[in-house]
Amino acid sequence: MTGTPDSWGPNTAVSTKHAYYLTSTWSPCGQFIAVVANEVVEIWDALTLKLLSTLKPKQVATRFRHGLAYSPDGCSLASCSDTAIIIWDTQTGGEVKRVTCEVPENGLKLLWSLDGETIGAISSQELGAFTINSYSVASGSALSPCTLQSRDAPYIWACDKSFQVAATTAWDSRSHRINIFEIGAVPTEIKSFPFQSHSRLRAFSSTTHRISITASITGDPNHVPELLVLDIHNSEVLLRETGSYQHLTFSPDGCFLAAFSWDYLCIWRYSSNHYTQWRKFQQAPIPLQFSPTLSSILGCAGPLLHVLHLDNSPNALLKKPLITNQNKLLDAFSPDGTYIATAYQGTSTITITNLHSQKPSPSQFIDTELEITSMVLTGKVLMVKGLETVVAWLLTEEGVVDGIVGNTRADCNDSLWEISTKALINRWTRLLGQQGGGESDGHLEFSVEDGIGAITLNESVIHAYHTETGEVLKSTGMPLHLRSTWYHFQNQCDLYYQDLCKHYRTLESSWPVSQTTLQEGWVKDPEGKHRLWLHGHWRSTRNHVDWLHNATTLRLRNSSELVVIKF
């Protein structure tokens, strides 16, 4: 589990915790997150993701389903099992009441009335039919079950003592409208607005009566799908974007709209009577929830839960991309095993952890401002490759960025140097082509030998540096072919490059476990001094099991988990 220290501001980092989660929700104050994990409900600190309490049901064999909602005062929490709505006291962690009800396989959408005396539950039945129930918190009795027909999933929100719902007319209706109902024994229509027949309702803002719709014409190959945001009172268009969008979500006050376009998360902000794009960055699609304070976004997707902290000032930046289960865990050990640098592929933050402390914990974070694709630690130089850039940081023996000792954070301003890989590749591709080297595929690799680190392209050094100081060794003219005898570098670098050419090898700091050392779940170090039994999920060939530092450290790593065992 990675998080942020309590002393950090709320606009600095992303926090991620690994498990399998059904659903999650914010507390009314925005300081806590409740999640349904396996057979318990957990409450965490939203900033640090520190586990604060675990709510366990009285019945041992309780199976949870989708559905989770805080009461307006934050003192109670409603969750959904396979047979009932369970109400918890968030202060004591005790189970207060079970409201027995019918729960479909996909669970219920739960919410509380503003006075905290009623719980609403909405579930989908057959195509276009939605059942809405209200339950008394005090007695647990059902108050007003009703059924609505709606072409799109309806949106429900809390009033003082009841609920209201926005729903579109049924598929077979001649007049296409958005209808707003007061929920009672019978749904009472209180407002109705015209709605485009070829559009789908994707999000609704109850505070502003703005709607987000996607418009497309089935069967027309030339029609480009559109995303529209409308004020339903006057049909004024507040946003129009072409393309396919999904997981559309309004903030509680309707001032922000988030949506995914393929693998990009777009956030629009309302200003001057229309929505303009605020931020856009690469991210795999996932359902999102804005916090009540608008300071963060919560995402829940099976094995991972994400908290993205925002700054809502006009010039604000989204500080970090969300971490998804598609991201691969990367790591790099210091030569003596004192510290380890870890990051998730596709994200921008590197965590440095001191392994010699009694309880290893992050000692420093580096905001790379890159979409990290790979990283390598050569001597004291940590090199990180983004999509089109390589950036290097010089680390001390304690594992912190040189020059800012004592701070918990570093960024690109503290780096040694930065190079454009696109420019390098284009330059060396032309030179290699002129010398019969052929076209480059643009694949960069790192290597090191005799105190010289290098970035190589098709076995040619295109950038080199001292691994202890980070000093760049500049070349003139031709790149160095590692498998040939000619070179054309500045004279003061000749000795280094002759050695590099003579002793060149790929960087190796570990021994992969072979079939002879991993047998029936047992793993032995190369010298046979240690023998360990691995649990079943670590025996997959997709996992990495390596011995480091002369077989004094065992590293076990899969796509999202890292275990380090020191002997």
C-alpha cells in the first residue's frame, strides 16, 4: 500500500491500495472512504489510505453486494448484503440494524434522505424497469415501493424526507421526455422536459438540472457520436464534443464533468455559461465519484481503488494520473541493497524506500512529470524513461535525491539532466542509415560497465554518462557500435569508450530463477544456502523471482505486488 504522509497537502499525490473491492463511497465531510472488500467493510483515511476501522457483520457467512452510502451526518453507514441492507455505527464499528429486503445479483444503489430517517434503494429488474424502495431506518419497514419505466438508468437524489428521480420515457413512448418524479406510494411527476429521441441520458446534476447525453444515430455509418451537456430548463447547449464517451460523472455542485474518451480522462469546468476542458490525461476507463468537497476523485475497479487529489484553483493541475490494474510494477535496487525505487508503469511518481530501517517506509518521492515506461538504477544515477524523454536523478547512498536531503519530495527541477529520446532516435537513425546501419525501430535500452552508463539504440551508444557523478560524456559525429572497433567521440572520452567497447555487457544485477532452482514451489539461491517455499500464486511464470546482492536478498514481483526478503 502506498500513500502520502499526514503532513502533505491534499493536492500532491495519488494513493492506491490493492485488494478486490465491490464498491466504495465518500463520507459527507470528504475525509474518509468506505469500501466493501471481501466479507468486511473498511473505512480509510482519504489522504493516506490508512485503515481506520473494519466493520464485520454478526452473521459469519454474510456475502456483500454492490451498495454503500453514508448518512448525512456521517455517523451511520448502509451497506448491502445478499439478503438485507446492513446499517453500521461508524463510531463504534458495530452493526445497528438489518433491513431484510430482496437484493438482486448486481446489488442496490443506496442513499439516505437528508433528515437521516429514510433509506432509498433502487434496483434494475427487466429491460427498462426499475424498482425504487424506501425503508424506515428506525423500524426497518418498507414505506413506498414503486416501479418506473425508463429507457435509460434513472438518477435518484435525496430530499428532506423523501427522494426524487429523473428518468427518461420508455422505449415505446411516442413523446421522448425527461421526467422528474417525487417518490411516494405512487411516483408523482413534478416536472417534464423534452428529450431528443436519438440520445441517451448519461449523467444528471440535480443541483443545476444539467444533463449529459450522448447522441448517435443507429445504422448511420456517417454519423459521428456527440457528447452534449444541456440545461434542461431551456435546452441551452453548454458543451458539445464529438466522439465516443463513457463513465460520465458530474461533481456534486454540477461545476465539473468527467468522462472517458477511449483511454483518456477528460474533465470540463463550468465557467461563463459553458463548459470548457480543464484537464486531459491518459487513463484506463473506470467509474468515478467526485468528493463532496470537490478536492478529490474516487475510483473503484475490482483489484484497485484510487484517490486522485485535485486543486480547484483556475490554474490548477491534475497532479497525478490514476493507477489502474493494467499498470506494471517497476523496481530498481541500489547496488548495496540499502534502498529500492518503485513505480507503476504509466504513472509519474517514484517511491524510494530505505530497506535498512526496522519498518521500511517511503523515505522520498520523486514527481517525474513523466508517463513512466521504464527505469533503471546505474550506480548512483536513477534514469527514468517517459514516452519521449529520459530524465536522470543523482541519489545519495541513503537513497534520496542529491542536494535536497531532508525533504520528502523531489521533482524535475532536481534532476541531473534531461534528453529528448525522439530527437536522439531521429538523429542516430539518420547517421546509422548513412553508414549502412539500417533503420532504427526506436527501441532504447540501458547498459552499464566499468563506471559508465549508456543508453543504447540497436547496440549503439547514443548517450553515455558516469554512473557515480552523472556527468555526461558527449559525442561528436558517429555513434559507437559496440560490436565494432571504430568510434568517433571526443578525445577525453576515448579511454572510457574503449573500455566500454571491450567489456560491454547487458546490465545484470540478479539471477532469474530457473527450472532447476524452482521445483514444486521450492526456490533455492544459486549457492544452495537458502531454500524457501512459495505460495501458489507466486509460482506463475508471469511472476519474477530473483536473487539480488550475492544471494542476500530475494525479490518476488508480479504486476502489482513486490515482496523483498533479506537474509
